Amino acid sequence: MVGRTLAETTLPAGAVIVTVVRDGQPNDTTPKTRLQPGHELLADTEQEIHAAFQ
């Protein structure tokens, strides 16, 4: 996935990207964010994200 933008990233059905973690810190992301070596992609399902904020 290195070198791809988040918009170019395919995830399993129902999964959404929460953030990109760099050096242990979450970062603001946009669909144009390009994944680099060392980035960690944090993803979850929409249902789990909504449940966390209920």
C-alpha cells in the first residue's frame, strides 16, 4: 500500500479509515494522504465507530 493515497486504498466491506499513525501519533488525513513507509493504517467498521460515541 506504500505510495498509494487513501482514496486508492481498498478495504473490506463496511470498513472505514480512522487515521494514519506516524511515529506513534495519529495524523489528520484526507483522501489525498499518501501512505509512506512506517505509516500504520487504523481502520474500523462504521458501526463500531458510531457505538464508541454513543
